[in-house]
Amino acid sequence: MSRMNGRRDKAERTGRKVNVAILGAGSIANTMATTLVKMAADDRYSGWIHPYAVAARDADRAEAFAAKYGFDKAYGSYESMVADDDVDLVYIATPHNFHAEQAIMCLKGGRNVLVEKAFTANTAQARELLDVAAQTNLLATEAIWTRYQPSRDLINELVRSGELGTIRSVRAELSYEPHGRDRITNPNLAGGALLDVGVYALNFIDMAVGADHGRSIADFSTTMVPYSTGVDATNATVLTYDDGLLATATSSRAVASDRSGVICGDNGYAVVTNINNPERIDVYNTDHSLRHSIAVPEQLTGYEYEVASAANAILDGRTECPEMPHADTLRIMELMDEIRGRWGLQYPFE
């Protein structure tokens, strides 16, 4: 058990902070490191969040990373970092196929985990990971950052207000420039656009009109175009909800797109700029004239919300975050498994 789980009172009395460590030293790890450094310099977080350690398979790389961001510790193996009793929360920043194994190692070593999306490569792995979390009574939560950001509540408030009328359709698009990196194209790394970026489109729909609003999926159809390696390069999925609402999710790592989310009702529609990190919500009349715009609060990087939620859960002794409960993670993982199943593409690949 981490030294901080369920010990908010003691932490506040002694001034102890939640020590955050990063497992992996790739590009997304750098973004998290930048976030932690900014949190440590921000009055809202500096009293209880501390950038503590990084681990990489290469000790020199870990040392360089720690020096760059001013971390206390650098480890040349993941196992040695997990053995450090001063580590309270581990952010797992490696390719999808490693998440389950590494998160389970952390949990069994007494470390809480914040696991980068996709949570695992498939539902079976997610269930195994969460079973270990339950056995150890530690926090395990998925780092779908949009679920923790203030924009989620802003979008939900707009939809629930009835300003758009009855919602009839939604579309969510997230695509980025052609990506030849191994973690995207390699089937053995659970590659493909769906797990890399499509997961955000599905989560956007789930939050904006789906489970957050009591709807459930009645049926879906899906298609994809693969890379030469067999994993999906571009995909599209149409979801039909139990009340007839139609939602379309598209994603790609073969083209760039406007990354928009559009929520359409019979009294107007809303356009969310960049569903991967919402920047603005524009509300339009049915004649396409702009009704008003909703500003999204300024942020450090956007990652701070998931870190703060995870740290609060640890201090309160909770095993999941309210923004990303285990049931939500499993629902999206199951949907992605079903989508890939219809493509004839399941991980691990034969």
C-alpha cells in the first residue's frame, strides 16, 4: 500500500505531497513531465503534487530526462522504480500492449497507477488489471484527459439545458498527419488508429450524448482501411442508440482533419473545436447563424486535471476516479473490441 492512500489528514498535517513518477520516457512522457513541473509551480497544486521520478529501460536516458525536468530520481529499470516506497502514483506512458503487464507490476508493488489511453490492448487485459487493483485496494484509472477536463461539464450542461432541442445526431472526428511510427503501424504493439485516436472520438460521443445522458448503444456498423501491416489506418463507426440517436465516430493516422465534434438537435447545433482537447464550443441556430460561444478555461497543459483527480482519489483512499470509473473504461474497451472483431482484427494478432 502506498504511504498516501487514505491519508489526507496526515498529508495536510505534515505537508507530505503525492509523489508522481513516470514509467517510460517517450514523447507523451515529456508532456506529462512538463505538466508536473507546471503543477509544482502553481499555487493550486504545489502544496500537494510533486514531480518525483522517471524510469526508462536505459539508465542514461532516464538520467537525462530527470535532469531536464528536475526530478528527484531516475531509474534504469521499471522494477527498481516500483520498489521505491516513496512513489505514490505511477503514470504509465508506454505503448498499449505493455500497459496491462506494467500496471499490474506497479499495483502488486504497492503503487497506484494512472494508465495512458488506451487503458489496455483489449478488454480481457483491462479486467485482469482491474481485478489486481481490487485485490490490492489501490487506484487504477485511465488517462483519457478529456474526461477530466472542465469542457466535459460545459458540453453536458449545454446538452442538458435543452437549448439545442432534442439531440438527433452527433459526429466526432479525430485524425492526425500520416504516422509511420512503429507503435501505430505494428500489430504486435496493438497499433492502429482506433486505439491511438479513435478512442477519443468514442469517448466524446459517450460523454456528450451517450452514457452520461442515460443512453445505451443498440447497434453499430463499422469499416476501416488498413495499413500494409494489417492494423487500421482510417476507420469509421456509426452508432445507433436506444432512442434512435445516430452518432458517427471517425479517426485516422493517414490524414489530418479538423478534429471537430458536432452535436445536432432540432433547435440548433454545437461545434466543439478539437475533441482531443476542446478549445471552444460554438452554438448555432438552425439557419447556421452563430448564437453564442462558450469559452473553455485556460489550462497548464490539460493533463493537470487527471493528475489532480488521481491524487485526490489516493488521498481519499478511493480505487477509481469519478471522472473515469472502471465501468466507463470497460464499456469503451468492450466497444473497441467489438469494432475490431467486426474487422477481423483482435489483439494479440495471430
